[in-house]
Amino acid sequence: MAVDAMGGDFGPSVIVPGALAASKACNVELILVGDEVKIQAELAKFNGELGAISVVHTTQVAEMGEKPSEILRRKKDSSIQVAFELVREGRAHGVVSAGHSGTTVACGMFILGRIAGVERPALASIIFTEKQPITLIDVGANVDCKPYHLFQFGLMADVLAKHVLGIPTPSVGLLSIGEEEGKGNLQVKEAFELFKMTNSLNFVGNIEGRDIFTGNVNVIVCDGFVGNIALKLSEGLAMSIARMIKAELKRDLISKIGGLLIKDAMRRLKRVVDYSEYGGAPLLGLKEIVVVCHGSSSAGAITSAIDMAATFIRKKANAHLIAELSANEELSRFGKAAMKL
């Protein structure tokens, strides 16, 4: 696995320990890509217990404020580009990065390439709910989508849920403003018709935003504009609620005593909703696996992201994904043709 060691808010200081832990725990060979001096300085803290890790030196870093097109054109030796080149050359089987997400998507498209028939690779985020983790797709790779793009997103996320998360028959829902058929904008209505025509999915119809966290539906499909807002709204809400609870528990003596009594329960809840359990969002639809991590990822999140990428490869998820897309090729073509009428 190629790991962008310069990505994220903290760079090698977090990426290297996370990668080292993954190499040992997941039995995976890793190539750390980036400034060799900084990477080796972090590796030196572990007294030579490096596992199966090698380093590829690069001289440039993709900065968050830069446009992906400029990075692709002017920073050929950036850690993120070189990581993708290693995969294209066959030296690695996938990429994990906590860096510039737009550049990660662009590198995936232009360096690795898409699976035949896939127009838009999509980011699939695994989020926690009342019952079980679910997959929300797309969460930001595509802000403008056609109905048949949503249909393909559902097919790809269904494969992720089955073959990586281990759900035998995932339920698939379409995020809309009402549960009834016919609710939603034109994009959602037409996507609904495509989903309804396939026998490959356990399609359960529309679901509303308030139903996301019930965990009753395993895969929720939307465009990247809606999905990114939903994801960040949920992250912000969770942090705000945590801060409000913390403030209330410090308000007076009785509240402080109550806080002590529920301390263990709150600690368990924090573990349950911790995003680092899965570490990142797989970018589905490319010829090889790419996992995009949160910019503020911890070392544990990086470890989990590498583990997910390794599981994706070991389960041959891309082969299943290709088979699923192939089985529904006519419906995808029908949906594309309908947009031209």
C-alpha cells in the first residue's frame, strides 16, 4: 500500500505511527511517500521496529489551498502524485491519503483511471448509527450528478457493504425529502426509477434525512453536494452536543456528581461513534482502491484506513464491483440515454 506521509493536518508525526501500527497489525507492506528526512525522523522513534515499511522520497507537497489542476500540472513530485504513480507502476495496490481530497480524486481519475463503464468515482463514508455502521455515498467527489450516476453509486456501495463490511443483503435507500415514491427533485425521481428496475439490489425506496441515524438502511445514496453537507452537519452536531453536555456537567455540584456517575457510559459512547474505527472514505469506481482520510486524522484513524484498504484488496472487492456494474450495464446506458432525450 502506498501511503501519502505528508498528507493531513499533522503529516508524518501522525501518518508514520499509524502506518507502522497497520503494518504490524494487518500484515501489509507499506511504502511511505514524502520527505525522507522527516519520515525517517519519525521512524527513528520506534527503535528499529519498522515492520514491512519502505520509503520513497519526494520533494513537494500538495497544499490545501491549491487547485487540484495546478497540483497535477506543476507538482509532479508531490507525495500524493508519486503515491498514485507507484500504484500505476504496479509497485503498490492502493493509496491511503489524508491530504488534499480534491487532488486525491483527480489523481485517481487521471493516473489510475476509472473502471470501464464508471463515469464518476464516488466517496463512500461509513458512519455510525443507533444500530450499525451504514454507508453514505457520495460525500463530496461529485457535486453535480445525473440520475444514472446515483444509480451507479448505489451499485458500488452495495458491493462495499457486502464484501468489505460483511452485510449479506444490504438495504439501499435514496436520500430525498419524503419517503413516498415521486418525492424529490428530478434527479432523485429519475434515479428512483432506475433503482426500481434492477434485481441486483435490495432497494427500499426513498428515505429522509431524519432516518439516516436510525440504522434501518445499510446504504444511503445521494449526490456529493447533499452528502457532504449531511456528513459535515452530523460531525458538527455531534461535536456541539458533546460540548454542551460537557458544559452542563460542570454547571454545579450536582451536575459534577452526575458527570462522574455517567463517565464510563460517555467513554463507551465515544468509542462507538469514533470515526477512526474505519479511518476514511473509499473512493469507489477506480481501477485500484483509494481511501481518503479526514485531514485531522489520528494515528488510529490512519491504521484503520490502511486496514480497510487491505481488506478491500483481499476480498477482491473491485472484481465484485465490476461484476455488479456489468450486470446492470443496460440500465446505466438506459439512464444515460434518457438524459439526452
